[in-house]
Amino acid sequence: MQRFITASVVLLGILLAAYAFATPPTSTSKPQKPPSPNFTPTRTPFPCTGRQTFNATLGWSTVVVDSTTDADSNLPSYGCLEWDETGPEHIYEIVVTDTIELVATLSGLNEVIDIDLFLMTDCDTDSCLVGDNTELAAVLSPGTYYLSVDTFGSDNPPGGPYTLTLSAFWPGIPANACASADTTFHPCDEAADLTSTLFEQPDLLRNYDCDGAGTIFRGGERWYALATPSLRLVQLTAIPTASAEALDLAMGLFTGCGNDSECLAFVDDALAGFSETLVWPHAATELDTVWLAVDSYAAPADSASGAFVLGVDCGTVPAKTSSFGSFRARFR
């Protein structure tokens, strides 16, 4: 494994660590549609009744198969996005009794009809927290919320079929994630190359505080405990195997698990089938152990398609850093 890491890569690790204190209240899938031209959202109240009412508690999940064809079209826009939503909509009431991370996903859509999601805190479109094309996530405290499944476009577009999946996850990192971690590694004693798979791993974490894009990761994670002596630089490389060319990997590094955990670094730079490398200058903290999550954008279909090799190495942090140029893959 390569043991010489350039100063520019060190700077990348420091910048990633800075995301730990920029936790967004919501996150969405990417990319989004652009705003509708010459369009300004208008406030629209609506009756506080839903097509269905759901009680969302930790671990809860449900699937709704329906169609907005012939539904009412009362909500033309929402305060959180400048999208023209003059087509028909369905509204669902969601009662939250625990603090949860709610993930809502649309599938089974007609290729011609564009249906979107909007989450609101009240019976008013100005209370919109977040909207998205087909998937959104938000950390919600106890209370009542309203989810609109609405049709995008003007000139009274018809509705269409949809499958709505709702799930309530632990907000942040569940405490049992660290308990499921594989053997603790000591990368500064010797390099380690480990082969594993993400197939049928529990999906404990859907998005990352360090991720400026706010992407939702649907695959389960492998967790690792990493022992890191001070004044060293840790390089972690996750490489899909030849049989996992569709595996789109990501990695996050954390101080621990539970409500007090902080995200130290994150990487999701490459497309499916390519390796991800996370670099963390351990001199930034006095922690003796950190926790690594190896994740994927989508759950693999079998053990072979979820297989990867994790390379763990350690080096010395250079005294100086330099500027660098980089790019981030934004489309999958």
C-alpha cells in the first residue's frame, strides 16, 4: 500500500473534518430540479386532515401504493422551493412521538408524470421544511407533520401512480453501531488490507453530517474501530472488488456512536466501481479510538456485488501543507 501521502491530500482531510460542526437540519437526494422560470411560491393553507395518518416511531416503516390521478389540486406551490406544483396532490399526516430521522422515498413513477415530495410542519405551504424530486430526509422532534405527494408542472397536468416508502430511523448514529464494529485496527503498527461485503448489513445511517451534498445512502454499513496514536496521518481506502463494479462506496469517520457522536471526516468523491480514499490527520484530536463506517449509495443485491477491500495505512503528518485543486463527482 502506498505510504507516501502528499501535503495537498492532508489539507483535504482537514477540510473534511471541518464539516463536523455544520450539521444541517434536513438532507435531500441529489441532483434537484432547477427553479421554475418566473415562478414565486404563494402561501396556501389547507385542511389539517390527511389521506392517511401514520404514527412514526423508531424502527417504523410503511409502503403506500397509490395514484394522484383524479386527486384534488389545491396546493400550487411550497415555501421551501420555487417549483410549479399545480398538478393534483395527496397529503399524509405523520404523528411523531420520538425524535426520529424520517426518510420518504418515491418509486414506481410514470416516466412522463413528475411527482415530488414536500414535508411541512403545519397546515400551510409556507411551513415547508424540505422538498425534493423523489427522496427526502429530515430529523423531526415529536409533533405532527404533513407530507405532500404533489405533481410538478403547469397547465393542469394529470396525476400518476406512485409508491411511497416511509421509514423512521435513529437520529444520528445508533449506539449499537459501535458494538457491531469489526476488530480494532492499529494502522500505525502495520498496514492492513481487509476484504468484506456490505450485503445484508444493517442500514443504521442514512446520511452524514460531514457530507456537504446531503446525499442519502440506502445501503447498510460495515463499522470498524480504529486505534490511532497522535501525530500520525491515517489513510483509509475502500476498493470495490472486480465483481462489485456497481458498488458506489462512501466512508465516514466518527468520534463514537450515540447522540454525542461527531463526524470527523467523510468521502464520497468517486462513481460506482471506483475506490474512495479518506485521509485524516489524527493530530487534530487526542482520541485514542475512532469509528469508521463503510457505506454505499444503494444496497447490493448479493455478497459478490457488495464486496470491497479496505486498506488501512498510517504515515507522518507533514509540517507544511499546500493548496490543491480537486473535483467532486455530482452525478451517479
